[in-house]
Amino acid sequence: MMNGVTIGQAAAFVGVTVKTVRHYHKLGLVEEPERDSSGYRRYGSDELLRLVQVRTLATAGVPLAEIGPLLDADADAEQFTTALADVERQLTARIEELTARRDTLHRLADGDRALLPDRAVALLERMSGLGFSPDYVSAQREALVLARVLVPEGYDGFLAQLEHGLDDPEYVDLTRRGREAESWDPDDPRIEELATAMADHYLAHRTLLGNPTSLRAWANASAQYRLINNHRRDQAPMAARLTTLTEAKLRAAGVPIPRQ
């Protein structure tokens, strides 16, 4: 009766492929047994134990290059524990990275949530609930995405401004009037009146203008401000004039608004 098992049997017992066992041999992680009188290599209990140890460590995430020293006789318990703790930290970081990727995939299935934080998505939902048109909400969605990328320092303040605005019935009414007035002629005198009403309301409710940090961030980002404000090429001429007039009145009152 022959002692030991063939490489195929050893691989099957340990739960790896023959190719993997040969790779372990090539790296010096498991010594290749001598051939028996029949010319076959026979794996005994020592080789099988070493194969199990290597496979277990490799499956746990220990790099193959580090397994040999860990299993050598001169690797003390403290060294072994330290190495495993380092592998655990690496695995934890990898798990966090994969979890973040999975969450992004889930958000992709929910449209807006792939590009915007929940706070911004809630604002868009509120706009829809307040009766703003799908086209207006779509334009605001695009502006929110651009602002998040182009002016990250002022983003939280921007969201706070919108939140305060949607909590303010008069602001909501003025915004609706601005949308409804897009059919007006750019020279319509009512545009001046609406711009004055908007500027006066902003000045009377300073939270609508943003906090100091947000204002500074936007004041130093005139190029980004232009990109965000003018991202829709089909903007009605009246809307552009209304924005220009309102901003001019706010600047005259000392509000640091970037120029278009």
C-alpha cells in the first residue's frame, strides 16, 4: 500500500485546484514531495497540513508573499498576530470601498441619488410637491449637480438657501411669478417691478442669500457661477433680464454676488 496521496487528491482534500498547488510549490510556500518508486509525488500529512495553512491564510487575504515567513518556524506569535491585524485593516478598507461602490449602484437605480446627496433630492421632491413644473425642477436638478462639483465650499449654504426659500410662501410665489413671466417681452416694465420685489424680499430675509461662508465661496467663483446660471442655452430672454436686474439691485445693496 502506497503512503500519501496524489497531487490531484491533495488538491481536492484541501479545496484548491492542482494549478494552485503547483503555484504554491513555485513560490516555495509548500515543499514539493519526493517521487516514490513509481515516479509519483505523494503528499503526506505534513504537506497536507501546510497546504491547509497556506490556503486558509490566502483565503483570509494575506498576500502570498507574506505567508511563507509567517509559517516559518522563526515567526513568533507576536509577529503572526501583527501581520494578521494588518491584513484585517486592509480587508476592512476594502470592504468599505466595496460597500461604497454597492451604494453608488443602488443610487444609480434611483436616478437623482447617483449624483446628488439625499438633502438635495429632498429639495427637488419638495419643488415638485409645491407645483413647480417638471422643466423647472429639471433645471434646478442640473444646477444642483453643477454646483456640487464646481463650488463644493458653498454647496451646503446653497442647499440651505433653497430650503429657506421653499419654507417661505412669498419666495415661492415670487419664483412662480418669475416662471410665469417668461412669456413676457424682455422690455415689459413689469420685469423691473418683479426684480425689485425679489431683491427687496431677499434683503428683508437674509437667510435666502446664504451664510457668510457660502457667500464668500460664491463671490470667489464668478466663472463657475456663470456656468451654473447659464447652463440652459434655451433660457428665455426675459428670465435672463430678470436675473440681471435682481442681481444688480442686490449688489447695489452691498450683497457680494458674482457678475454674470
